[in-house]
Amino acid sequence: MVHIIGHRGGRNLWPENSLSGFRKLGQMPVDGVEFDIHLTRSGEMLVIHDPTLDRTTDSQGLVSDLSPGKHREISLKDSDGEAIPTLEEVLAVFRDTPLELHIELKTHADGTPYEGLAAKAFAAVERLGLLERSILTSFHPDVLADIRKAAPGIRTLSSFDAKSAERLGLASGLSLMNQCSDIIAIERSLLQAKWDEITKLVPLDRLGAWVPNEMSDLEYWLAKPIRQITTDRPDLALQARR
């Protein structure tokens, strides 16, 4: 059975990367959740997708510049005044669920890795006894290599899209990702266009597609012999799988 992973907590249903969305997703019979973490200069791990606050909150500026506790004064857009959650708060939501936790390690706005983020994220999931259910993910080979070094034993996932293929080459990039990750999740249009080439390089049980959201698209990918899909509409994905 193809695993269904709720992308950013199911961002087409609830405010993305919000505690309310995570709690609702945790009550659904999905297989996992995907969310993103940034590191502030004060050492807080915040669950938010962009390196800036502008798109998803009522504030502006770099996430990394936030002073300690400042995230609690910032509200997520389209929410009832919810603050940006911390990694620890999100892990607590899913601690008593069976869901896989796909935790994407983001980078600074210029694409450089956050120093020490892999080790800090590893320590957080280990402290809560969630190591076996956690997967650390990234688009960047250097971040994935850092995870292998700083967090031995935890599973890793490489995200890959057309920009990745342009930057690294399709075959050479996937070969590199194969060396530093257990799962490779590929943007759906690239995966569909290059299916034969990609499946020669990546075993089907290590392959995922993101992000199908329409019913016809969900049905298409759920019928493929792949490991997982990552979707903004976990509700539709569950209907399609049934």
C-alpha cells in the first residue's frame, strides 16, 4: 500500500505548518506528516517553510533573526491567532500517534545550511523516543551528508525536482542522492516525464511522488508501485486509496 504523507500538515485544508492542522491530521488514518524546520540565532527550531516570515505570517523578516520567544508574538495567516510552533511542540502532537515524521531541514535564505541543525533535530526526536518514526529530509546533498554524520542511524529522504536535475544532472544527481538517503521523493511532473529513466536508478520501494492534489492525479500515483505520495489534500488521498 502506498503511504500517504500530509504535506506541511495538509496545507490546502488548514494553515500550513500549524498546530491546529497537525492535530487534525493526527486524527486521520494517514501514514505520515511532512513539515519544515528553521533555526534561529538563539537556537530555537521553528516549524515554518520559508526562510522569511512574509508569506505565512503577519510579520516580516528572516526567521533566523527572531529573538528568543519572539515567534509567540507572530500569528500565522488564515489562523485564529496561532503562533509559529516549535519542533518540540509539533513532536508532542504526534508522539502518541503512529505517523511517520518527515522533518525537512531548511537552509538560510542564501541556501547555506544551518550549522548544527541536524544534530539538534536528531537530539529532539531521540529525547522524545521518536527516532524510529522520524525521517530527516532535504533538497541539498551537503545537508543530507551532515545528517549522516551528525545523526547516525536516523533515516534520510532526498527531495528532488526539475531545479535539482538542472543543478546536479538527473542521473548524476539521483546517484548522489542514493548515496546519502534511504528514500527519494521526486516532484510528480518530473517523475512522470522521466519515469523509465528514474526507476532504473531508484528502487520503487524507496521512491515517492510530491505533491499530487487533484483526485485524478492522486488515483494515478496511488496506483503506482511506489513507497509514498506527499500531498496537500490528505482527505482526497484517503478517498482515492479507499
